[in-house]
Amino acid sequence: MIDPATFGRCNICGGTEFEAGFLGRLSTNGKKPSCVKCKSAERHRIIYDVYTHLRAFMKERRGLQFAPEGIFRPEWFKAFDFSAYGRHNSYDMMDIPLPEGAFDIVISNHVIEHVADDAKALGECLRVAGETGVVHVTAPSPSYRYTTQDWGFADPEKNEHYRDYGADMGRDLCRRTPGAHAVGVIGHDPATFATDTIFFFSRSEATLREIAQPLQRALFGCVVVA
């Protein structure tokens, strides 16, 4: 939930100046999305806001992030590692060379749309997170179209995406991934007022309730997906 005192301000660095994003991109409501000071975009500020209320949940858990963007701080976790393409732990999300339960939280932001088999990737992340772990997933603007459109190849004209996710993203991934449950959390960017959805997947409904409760107290919209 947006605090009125933060309107028009970056909640990560406090910056108040914004510019157009990559290739002149504007937010869905026409506002400039990129913080001049820290270069954060809408999703970064929304995620940062959501995780402000999940610090107690994270502090005793081990985190693994695919394609880190600097939002998550290692000190928030009991332990933290990352996978960066061509640099460090360059894991294939569809075939992660780690044992079951190696981490407790697996995080990916704007990665799954680049993966050929998204259900297989989610299944692998759930395996690595273990029976009571959680997988955090975001993708570009799923709430702005009704259904997912998957064309089956990495389209160079769409930034190598295999698909554009729709509002059915969470439910469809749960349907195709055995044992998966999910909660969708709707956040608002204090700088542009744009909304975005973070999906938390888990084999454990109790874990999802543990995530949803502090967010509901903070007046975030939490939607049970499956």
C-alpha cells in the first residue's frame, strides 16, 4: 500500500527525479518510470515495498535469485546466493544442479518469460525450495491482458520472450505444475502509481499464509490463485 508521504518519490533511494525507461518507455499511465538516482523501475520499487513487510519471514531463510537486480540485500536473509547468466552460478532454470531444499526462497524477476518451458522451470524452482519453501516470480505486466499468449520461441522482436503473460498467469502455471499453490500480491509503485503483481508459489499452503498475513495487515491485495 502506498503511503501518501511517498507519492512521487523512489522508496529505494529517496530520489524525486525520473526519466523515460529503456528505448523511451513510459509507464502504463504515461509517467516516466526510471529513477535518475538509482535507475529503479516500477517493479523494483513495488517489490522493495512488498519485502519491507516480509523481513521477519526472510531473516531465517536462505535465498537464491536468478538474474539479480540489486533490490534484494544479502543481509535480509540467513544466506543468499544468485545465478547470473555467463557470470556466476549460470544455472539453467529448467535443470538446476542443486539438491531438493537447497534454498528456502527462489526469486526470479522478468526471467520466466525467457524460458522455453515455464512449468518445468517453476517445478525445478519448487524442488530447490523444498516442501515448505517459496518461489517468487514476476513477469512484465500480466494484469494488462486477459490471457497468456505463448508463441513457442524466443522472439527477437519481443526481447527474446517466449510469451506475454496475462491475468491467468498464476492459475495456469499452477495447473501445469504438480503440487503448486500460489498467492498473487498486488503492489503499487509510489513514484508512478502503476500496479504490478508478484506471484508466490509453494507446495505448502501454510507457507503462503505466512507470507500473505503481514501483507494483508499492511493492506496489500492478496489473491489466492490455486
